[in-house]
Amino acid sequence: MKILIILTMSLLVFACSSGESDSREETIGKEIADGFNESMDKARAIEDQMMEQKEKMDEALRQAEGIE
């Protein structure tokens, strides 16, 4: 009985092992993800610039109103 259980477990481990090689081809999904990430990086850069401009304008308004 022990041999049957060990044999079954061994076959299960063997059957579940990955047959994929380490070298994978690039997929279309990766190209789409790269394009998306690049667009998001540009959007973050623009958002940072807008926030800097807003802070400058807020500071100028505070100075104009005499609030410091």
C-alpha cells in the first residue's frame, strides 16, 4: 500500500511539473503593456508639471492677497 501511495505521489509531482523552457518569446500582450506603461509615465510627468504650476499660482495668489 505504501508503494502505491509513493508511486501515485511521484506520478502526480511529475505530471504537475512545468514543461516550459526558460526562454520565452515576447508576446503581443507585452507590447501592449509596454505602450500602456509608457503612456502612463508620460501622464504622470504631465501631472507633476501641472501640480508644480498650481503650487506656483497658489503661492502667487497668497502673496497678492497678503496672506503668508
